[in-house]
Amino acid sequence: MVVVGGGPAGATTAALLAREGVRVRLYEREQFPRFHIGESLIPQTYWTLKRLDLLDKLRASRFVKKYSVQFISGDGKESQPFYFDKHNPHESSQTWQVLRSEFDAMMLDHARQQSVDVRCGDRVLDVRIDEGRASCVTVKNADGATETVDCDVVVDATGQTSLIARRLNLHVRDDVLRKGSVWTYYRGAYRDSGRDEGATIVARIQGEQGWFWYIPLHDDLVSVGAVGDFEKLFTPGATHEEIFHRQLSRCPGIERRLAPGTRANDYFATKDFSYTARQFAGDGWVLVGDAMGFLDPLYSSGVFLALKTGELAADAITSALDAGDTSAARLGAWEPMVRDGYGRMRELVCAFYEGFSFAKFLKRHPHYSDHVVSMLIGDIFRDDLDEMFDSMQTMRAEMMAPAADE
């Protein structure tokens, strides 16, 4: 078994397979710890982390505890926090804001402890796919030597590099969610106290379909970034610093939080980051995490989908190896469920960008309040959620309909 990529998706897949007695070699081209964005965990990550036996390590970590998410309107009006334990009074309702360099290193070290053969600094150059079936990988080792490694299954966990998906032209860009982001880190910025200290804040930007994230981290750091339509965000000639502060001037809720702080890192940017693959598995290969797809970061679903798809892929591979059948149908048996869940989260994201008022929706349909919170915590693989989206579609149509002539 070969896993390509040592982020959360690859580490999850590898660790769970190794526990089942599968010999796993994991190739990671970078040395850990390494920088990565995507710091906010949502409550449903708890169940995969529990299965991995990682909860005690997280509890003992310095990561800031997260109990809620809070929304701020374009004019700076703050909602009441959405406390996850009001929906589900279980320990899973408390999660963490993680510094990814530390969290990813923790997960990869944990995979090593499960007897995964981790090769950092080795780069997989190619996956051999003959007549649709993956059979081996070509690896350039850290010492510069090249070798071919045979394997029953290849797991592509290479993130947005998407080694297999790009080779097979499987990526489908999302034409609706053509967004970009510019972000940085502050030290000494304002943060709430008590159980509100670790709340993820989502703040709309005045006058456009954009927003800021505000994520409190340990060591007095805050991750803060602006997201918006990338054609409007990345104006010709503007530096990332200029873009960030232009958007910040239109977001009073975040501007006042950053006022007492000092920038502690460079400005970073990404463009056009929403996509999915046409298929998640083939004969002898599987895509997990960002290699499979990535959804706009609005509801912090990235790490959750990485962990969940890693877990589902590991179970499918174990079953396939036991049956001696590593076909696409068996390796990708979990794909329909994940596509449905991804689609539900995407609907929620699109509604936000359209200016949909969830407050008005819940005033009209208060019985859907638990459905909305379920989505925010990542409980998205439930068919009973679809009735809420039917009602949302009706209300969205009303919003977009032209006013009747008087």
C-alpha cells in the first residue's frame, strides 16, 4: 500500500490501514513541521480523531478550545454565538483551533506510531496507470535516486497538487464559487474571554459578497483573512497588503478587533480554490482530502473532509484487500454519500454569498434550527437535511424574484 501525501487525509488513511495489519508506506515530499492554512476544526472531526486515539494528545496540546461560531454583519452587528453544545450536549461539541504545522506533525507522528513507514523528503513523480489501473509509483528519494515501487492500491493525498486527478484530467472547477483569499497573522489582537475566546468569527464585508475569517490561535496569534470573488479581490497592480487593508476598511467588526494588535507574518493568497474530482476512486487508486475536492472555507470543512474521507477510504481499502478486489466500485463505494454531504455544505455556502438571511429563514421555519446547527458542526451526511434545503430554495427564489408592479 502506498499513500502519497502526509497531511491529515493521508495520515488518517495510513494510520487506520496500518492498524488493520496492512503494510503502508507513506511518501511526503516536505519535511514536517511545515506551514499550512485551514486552522479551524469543526465538531464532527471528533469521531475520526477518537477512532485514531488522538483525543488525549489534543486535550494535552496548547491548541485553543473552540465552543462556537459567531457571525458579524457588514455594518458590524454581532450575532449571538452559536454554541455547539446547545445542539448536542456531548464532549464532541468542544473542538480546537489548531496551528496546522503542529497539528499535521502530530498526526503524521501518530501514523509512524501505528507502524506506517513514513518517508519525508521523498517525492512521488508519477503513478503508473495502465488501462485505468494503478500498479506502481515512481519515487525520487531524498538522496536523488529514483525507484519504482509496486503496490496494490495508491492513495492520492497530495492536496491541491492532486497528482492522479490532474493526470487523468478529473478536476472540475466550481464556476459559481470562483473565490480567492488574502490572509495574514496578528499578535496581540482582541479576543473574547472565557469560552468565547476560541470562537471562529465570520464577518461580512460591506457592499460585496465577501467576508473575513478571524481564528484565535495559541501564543496570542490570530489567523485573519479576506475571501471574495477573485476578479474583484485581485485588482491589477494591487499588492496582497493593499488588498487585505482595502477589504479590512469595509469590515468594521474585524477592523476593531485587529486595532490593538501587530501583524506577525507575511501576507498570503490563494485563488480559485473550489473544485471536485469527477470520480473519487479507480481501479487500484483512491483520492482523499483536497486531492478529491475542496470547498470554500466559509464553514471550515476542509480538515473535517480530509479526516472523514481518509477514514472512509481506509475502510474501503481494507474491505477491498480482504476480498481481493481493488476495483473502482469497491474502493469508491463511499463516494455517493460524500458527494451528497459535500453538496449540502455547498448549498449553505452559496446561500451565504447570495446574501441569504438565515435569521429570517429560521424565524419563518424555527423547526429547522437544529438542521442549520447540524450543518455548522459538520453533520452533513444525513438525507433528512434535504427538506430544509427545499424550503431554503423557495425562500431564495422569493429573494431573487423581481418586485411586483404596483
